Amino acid sequence: MPASFRQASTRAAPLQRRPAVLGGTTTLRDCLVALRLLVSGRLVHGPALDEYERAFAGVIGCRHASSFASGRVGLHGLLRALDVSAGDEVLVPVPTHIVVANAVRYTGATPVYVDCHPDTCGMDLRDAEAKVSPLTKALILQHTFGFPADVERALALGRRAGIAIIEDCVHALGATHDGRPLGSFGIAGVFSTEETKTISTTMGGMVVTDDDGIAARLACYRDQCAAPPTQLAARYLLKFLMLHVLTEPHIHRHVRDQYIRMGRRSPAPRATADEEMRGDKPHHYDQRLSSAQAELGLRQLRRLHANLAHRRRIASVYSAALQSVGVPPAKPPANGDPALLRFPIWVEDRPRVLAQLGSALPLGTWFTSVLEEASSPASGGYEEGTCPMAEAAGTQLVNLPTHPRVSAKDAERFVRELHRLGALSRPPPSGDPPPAGHGADG
């Protein structure tokens, strides 16, 4: 890091642009295609769905792929295909999103929560092994933020315990282990193309597998799911267009706060329904992806290499900036190559940091809870104190964007501002979380 980084660390630079936490994966040409689709009215059914599924399977190196309205629906369908049902247990990593726990609970099975390692927030497989029981049917291996989890150890645990390993790759499209794409190691891999992910179809999910039987059962479930209403497919495309504009850095700096204040008044469909936050199943949960969304996803999939190359460059800038101020960045396993959707950083006092920075920096707050967006962790059956490291992450973790609209100068500035506030912290040692209440949200 140049000397100017250290010299400037005592004062805030004037803000000329404000990259958003999400977005950055779409182009103006994508928007023109979305407009054409809206005008044509051919939104729900079409050949793009089959083409998109084939292309996605090819990227991951699997024979089969099934698309769904969201990654959570795909995960639920996969659990059903594995005959997970009432009386079974599924090992679920935390921190994660309430919709992951819901996908398990909607089958009638019980999620058993597994703690994380502090550096990458990946699953602590020692804790997982201790929580395996005769009722355990599957383990969901989350590649958090795009860091590869300990794949070999998880697969070995699966073989010993006779349980299915499901890869949760919603953050990790394009990440690899030993040069092989994540999502191709377990019985199946689950991906998301929701608006905050590596590529965006506003909402959307994909499940890939090499198992012919699982693929057939997944396809059967997909075909039983309802097609999205034409009006909803149109609203997803309108949100796609709106987010492309609102997340442009020179525009976002003026409209971000107004967009947040709109809250529930926004005409754009929300990613998580109220029922899901409470742990209940929405009425229109089992739903397919639209052809129009598939066409937009296919376009971005063709640009995935450039997208990932940019994210890796930005992650390297964050790592160098942190090292220059004496804070070690999170490191993936030696044989893993991450594709970071967000770059995680621990801070001393997150509420203070967020208050002092205001809207000047796009600090992501995945995860503010062991079960993000849950009305309370108890909504997903989580018992307080069972995963202390994940609970610590829920009070101290922030994350920074890596998408193609973030520049190297932006990345340096984000770390510089956090350093100026004295906010940067090392992750707590594994097994030694901070005292209860340290840095807790108000």
C-alpha cells in the first residue's frame, strides 16, 4: 500500500462516488434485452430455460441442472429428492439466512445448527461431527462469502456417517477446490441468482447434480411447481432495470437513502416474505423461474469469467490494504480458490461504525444474526448459546462489495476509512468468542 494510504488515514476524503453493496453484474445491453422482453410480453415460457440450465450445468461441470424461482426453493426440492422428512435431522451452518433453515423445516425435518470458524465463517466440521446423530440425513456445506469450505473433510465425514453432503454455493459461483468448481463435489450444489449474488436474475436459483436419480426427482418437483404469474415476471424485470440504474455509483450516492426510506412502499417485489421471516411457508413458495429471467441469467453467465476476475482483483486489494495496517485478511484453504461475493471484515463496535460512517460507505451487514432476516433466531428453532462463534459474527462482522462497479480506489478507501475510525479488528480465536454482549446491536 503506498504511503499516501497511511497519510490519508487520519481524515476522510471527499466522496465522489458511492458504490452500492449489491449490483454491478448487469450491463446496459442486459437492460435493453429486459426492455425488449417486457414489450414482447413473452416472459414466462420459452426456450431460454432449457438453454440456461444446460449452460449452468456446464459451468459447474455437472450433467444436470434444474432452475427454480429461488435458491431456497431449489434446496427444498433437493431435500425432498433425498427423502428428507419428519423425524430426520439436517446439519445447517450458521450464520446463514432464515430461508435455509426454512427449506429444511418445510420438509418436516429438524435443522441442527453447526457453528463456524471465525476467519471465513465457514462450517466448523469438528462441531458438525459432534452433532451427527442416528437421525442425521444430510449436511449443508455453505461456502460462505465465496470462500471454499473444507470440502475433503466434509466429504470424509459424509462417508463415515452415511449422510448426504449438499453444497450451498449461493455465495460461491465460480469458486474452486483443487481447480474443480464448487457445487460438483457433494450429492448436489445449490446456487442463487438473487439480486445480491454473483449474477442477478433479480430472483432465481439452480440445483446441479451428477446423480441421475436425484436429477429426475428434482425435475419432477420443478415441473410440479407453479409457473410465475406474468405480472410477477414483469415486476422482476422492472426491478432488474431499476437496480441497474440505482446502483450506478454516481447515482447511488444521491438516491440510496431515499430508496431505503421507501421500505415496503417500494413497488419492487421483496426477496423475503413476512411469512418466511417468521419461519412459516408462503402460499406461493413452490415456483419456477421465468424464461425472461433465464435469458438475462444466460447473458451474465457468458460473462462470468470477467466478473470473477474483477472480484478476485478487488479482493486482493482489500487483502493488501488490511495487511498494510496490520490486520490479517481471511484466508481460504490452501487448495481452494475463492470467488468472493463479499469480503468479510471484523470490526470492534459495529453499531458505532455504522453510525459514524452513515451512508458514506457501502458496508454490508451479512450477518446481523445467526439466521439473517429471521424475526428472531427462535423462528428457525435456534437455541441461543449453541453456536457462540456464529453469534459473535452476528455482532461484529461487516462485509465489503467486490462487484464490477467497485474500483481498486474504492476498495482502498473503504479500508482506509475503517482504519481511520480505529474500527478494524482481528477475528476472535476459534473456540474463544468475545464476551456476551460485546458489540451487540442496539
